[in-house]
Amino acid sequence: MLLPSDRHVRPAYAKGTYFSYSASSPKPRTLLYPAPKPGLGGLGTHLTLDMTGQVRFGPDVEWVDGPEDLVPRVGRLEEAVREIQEYLPGVRPEAIGLDYCGVRPKLAVKEGEDRGAFRDFVIREEECFEGFVNLLGIESPGLTSALAIGEMVEELLYG
């Protein structure tokens, strides 16, 4: 690492499980997001469509100690079904199943009163490291923001 260890940003790890949906309805053509809940640390278990148009739900947020655990846990299914039914009451619970999971590093607080609070889009030039710009926590809509981020970096470096 380029920066001294006391200046490293320690990520929190959010395991996110995706859930498959085997029923033929509802058959939306767009993504559906629940209203954000304070302290969740993510967008909620939303409806997404894969490349074939198949409905999936996820990812949920499960705080874990590191990025190694990539096995979906059966215990996440019941909570996910409850969350999904809050914004999509017509969904068939028996058609929802575990699919896959991944781990997302986040700039989040894992414990205490601020649990789930997170920072994103941290863009800063690092003091005493001329020409080094740190880009941290670039989450959704990071790709959409790429050009604007590039302009910010250019401004930081070249004024």
C-alpha cells in the first residue's frame, strides 16, 4: 500500500445474497426498489432482472468479518421474503429460493448507534502524496457517475 497504515481506510464487509424467483408472475420489465430504511447499509432487497429477463431479488445486507464467506445461508431466506412482500405483496413466497452471494466492501459502521451508516463517493487528494487521488466507496450509481468523477479528479490534480 502506498499510504502509511495509519491512513488506511478499513472497509466493513457486507455479504449480499441474491434470491431466485421461479414463478412466471409477476413479470416486471423494470427494476423495483423498496423505500430505503435508515441503518440498513444498502438499497434493500430489490427486484432485479438478469441478462435473460429472469426475476431475481437482492442483494440483502449481512455484515460479516471478511470477504471469504461466499456461501448463501438458508437463514436469510425468511427475512428476504418478508422484505420483498412489503413492496411486492403478490409475490409467491414458495417460488423464492437461495441463489448466490458475494461480499461488498463498504465504508460503513458495523456496530453501535450508527450501525449501517455509510459514506460513499469519498474523493480526495492524499496529503503529502502529490498526484495521488483516493476514490473510495464508489457504489451505485458509480458507473453513471464515472465522467463526473473524472472531472473532479482532473480539477483536484490540475486545478
